[in-house]
Amino acid sequence: MAVTLKGRDFVSLHDFTVEEIEQIFDTARFVKMMDKTGQPFQPLKGKTLGMIFTKPSTRTRISFEVAMFELGGHALFLSSQDLQLRRGETVADTARVLSRYVDGIMIRTFSHDDVLELAKYAAVPVINGLTDLLHPCQAAADVFTIIEKKGTARGVKLAYLGDGNNVAHSLMFAGAKTGMHVVVCSPPGYEPNPEIVRLAREDARATGAVIELASDPREAVRGADVVYTDVWVSMGQEAERDERVKALTPYQINEDILKLAKPDAIFEHCLPAHRGEEVTDGVMDGVHSVVFDEAENRLHVQKAILALTL
């Protein structure tokens, strides 16, 4: 392997060099090929991943469990009800204890600070399965899918329409590290975190990437190679539902707006999709959609991250 990531945490794509991210993609390509040809690849025999969930999950839980199984290891599902965190044990103490039992920890939770604290005190690698700030495994799978479909990420224009949320943040980091032109288009009050934008633009200097903010969805999508959206109401935001739907409705991805992108544009969504809200059935099920290839690639990219870090 060109670079070694053994023992590294996977908290943010911002933490990795261009070469390290290329190593993740190269490894994902290899493990996907092994999977498709039925050849075993089990570098994690005898290793265990502890998986902490304080947020429900479909793709994250299943893809990490299957990934560990197929890599020869074992995954432990630990809900908030299974841990003493809910009864007052600190994140730091939980990190110290789990480090004596498992070879790695994956956490899907609300607070990004909890992941940072877990990584600080754990003696084993910590993988960010999602926080309210970042979703790095998803963005890595998104860009891996773009490379599969377009041959490269460099110079590719991705237009993200909607809430400037954790997915948008990680897409900016992923795009910056791989030389993309990322446009995050949001209504006033829903723009991405300014500090994330600043850091992504710093990263972009090394690759020639462009990180752009916009508010006009039609202009943002015009000439795009990739069109991307996410749900308007995430877990924990249910009380804001009516307000969010009203503000974000003009940012829906439908057949008309998709026509402004390039004829061979692809449509991505991290899922789950709320059909009829941020995206129409016609786009989700249409010829431009790669959402299920993208969902599958969560498995292969996360296998790569696990194989490289544990």
C-alpha cells in the first residue's frame, strides 16, 4: 500500500491528505472487485468493531455489520439502551473501557463533540458513522460513485441543493480533496457552516477544486455533472418541519430542474429519500439516478476504511 492508515481515526475527510483519500478509493476498488468475483478478502480475522448508535440507522448499521463479517471480523451493535452513557457514564470512560474489548469503534450520534472526545480517549481507531456536523463515510461513497460513473472526480461539477447540513459539509471536504467544483445551494438561513466552508476552501487550494455557495437553484444546477440532494427534515428537527418544507420547496430536484444539468448528469441522494419532497419519483427512478449504486458503495468504501485503519 502506498500509505499506511493503521491506527488512524476516521472522523473527517479534512483530516486526510489527497494521497490518503486516493488510497481509500484504491482499496475500495480492490475490495469491490474481490466481492464481485467471489474471492475472499479477510484481513480482519479475529477483530471486533464496536458500533455505538444513538441515532437509528438502516444503511450505516447494515453496511458496517456486513463489511466486518466479509472482512473476517465481527461487529457488535451497541444502542444507547445497551450502554451506561444514558445513565451518566462519560464518553471518555466509555472510550477507555471499549478500547480494552474491541479493535475499533464506529459511532453514529448527534453531537460531533462526542466523536471528538471518543477519539481523544480511545486507544483504538474511531470511525464517524454520522454526526450533526459531518457524514464522511457517505461523502466518500458519493465521490467513489462519481469516479466510477465519470472516470474521475477532478473537474466534475456537483450541485447540491437543499439544507447546508452534515452531508453538504462532507461533500465540500470530499470535493476539495479530489479536485471537484462543488456548489452548495441553499435558501437564506440554511447555508452551510462558515468554518466548514473556510476549511474546505483551504483544502481546495491543493487540488484546484472550487467550493461555491449559491441561492439560485436553477443557476446552481446549470451545466452540472452531478445533482445531489438530501432530506429537508433530519432526525431531531421534526418541530421545524413546516418551516423547513416551506423554505426548501423551491430547491426540490424534479425533472424540469434536472434538464438544466448536463445531458449525462447523474443524480445522487444519501437516502433515505422523502419522495415528493426533496426529490420526485421521476428523478429517483429515472435514467440519471445512481442512488442504489451509491448506497451499495457505502459497503465497499467502509470495507476499505476498516481494512486500512483497524
